[in-house]
Amino acid sequence: MAITIAILSQKGGTGKTTLTRSLADGLTRAGLNTLAIDSDPQGNLSEYFGVPAEAYPTLGEVLAGREKAVDAIHDGVIPANLGLAEAELMLAGKIGRELTLRSALREPKRHHDVILIDCPPTLGLLTVNALVASDRAILSTEAEHFSEQGAEQAMEVINLARENLNPDLELLGIMLNIADMRTRHARRTLELLREEFGDLVFDTVIRRSIVYPESARAGRPIYEFNRRKALDYARLTVEVLERLDLPGPLGRARKTLRELEPKS
Ligand SMILES: Nc1ncnc2c1ncn2[C@@H]1O[C@H](COP(=O)(O)OP(=O)(O)O)[C@@H](O)[C@H]1O
Ligand SMILES: [Mg+2]
């Protein structure tokens, strides 16, 4: 059965989609059969996977109950488009609306090792569906003013999902993303996050670099697009596999990391 991980944040532009794409690639390279799910009507993750805009079926049809999730997999991702916003509205009026994605993923969970769900920028019904379908959550936080408060709000939603709908949900970690560690401000944000959330904060910080938007535009994962710049996400992949306690894939991810680390 796949370990399912929701990638979320309290708002847009915190690097969720880039994190989902890069981690999916890192885990695949570590030998895990990985499926990504685009749960944002903007469809950025689908584009990053190089899935054409007219791909069919998508997550919208799956949540509407018209298609099966296994039939909606295109090149390692269940894509999304604006139709997902419509599906979300329709879902709102249904009994068991929070459980729809969880039920839909029952079958793909049997055929994969890991499923990563890229959440939309709001903490609404699609995010709740992702949290209810997941075993773990990763919180992506950008280094900017009040990001600790944002992290707290997202934590509240995770806690609500756990208390009411999914008692097995655990926070895998909080990640500082798109960080310019040369600024005092980013360093201070990291300090505040560590004070507040302790070991839940990943040691890995994803630094700001133009290579990420470039790789997204090219529709190719960072390791493939510019291998030398893949260091931060190679580190994160190792840390995630340590936390998931998967020794085989962890060994392979460590090997990839050693190849990328600058020789001293
Ligand atoms: N580490 C990074 N450094 C610089 N830009 C980044 C980084 N990670 C993501 N980006 C860019 O920031 C924007 C928002 O990132 P994205 O992953 O789409 O966030 P979200 O899914 O939370 O909205 C995109 O243009 C993306 O390419
Ligand atoms: Mg996104």
C-alpha cells in the first residue's frame, strides 16, 4: 500500500508544486513507484510533468465520480485543469464530500509505493480531501514576514483533519522554501520556525534559485534539467526517506546525494 503524502501551505507561491515535482522525481530515482496528484485547478503540476492541457480524464472527472483514478494517470501524474474547480463546487453539496479522494485512491494505492498530492493555495475542500486521503503531510513555507503564523494556520487545518476525519494523519515535516539565506530575514524565519516547531522543521532548506522556474517552464524535473542544481532537493529526498524509515530507497538516495555534493 502506498504511503500518501499531502504537500500543503497556507497560501500560493510557497513552492508546493516545485516541491511535489522534485520530490516525486527524487523518490522515483530512489526506486519507488511514485504517483503525483495535481489537486490545484491551476494545473501547474500537470504542466511541470509535461502533460498536455487537453489530457483526459483528469482529477476533476475522478472526483465527480465519472472516471476511475487509475484511468486518469498520465506519465506518473493525475493531472488537473480548471474543471477541478467545478468538481470542488459540486462536491461541496455531497454527503461524504471530505472522503471522495480517499475512496478514489484506494485502487492506485495498491499499485504504487508513494503518492504525493499537490494541494491548491487555499485550505478549502480540496486540501481537506488531500489530508483525509493522506498518511502524512509536508508543509511548505516561504521565508517571508509572518510565515510562522501561516504555518500555524496550516497546522490547525491538519489537526482538524486528524481529530475529525483521519486519526492516522501525521505531519512529516515543515520545510523552509524559496529561501535566500544570505538575508538576515530568512535566517530569522528559520530560527522562529525551529523555536516553534522544533524537530518538525526539516534540516534541508530549499534555497532560492532561478533554475526552478526555468525547469518548470521546460517541463522537466530539476535533476534532469540542471543536475548540478539538484543538491537541495537531493538532500530533502534523503531526509524524507529517513523520516519514512525506508532503508532501501534511502541508500539509493544517499548515493545520488554523494554524487552531487561538492568535494571538499
Ligand atoms: N527554490 C526556489 N527558488 C526560486 N523560485 C522558486 C523556487 N521554488 C519555486 N519557485 C518558483 O516560485 C513560483 C511559485 O512556486 P510553486 O512551486 O508554483 O508554488 P505553489 O505551488 O506553492 O504556488 C514558481 O514560479 C516557481 O517556479
Ligand atoms: Mg502550486
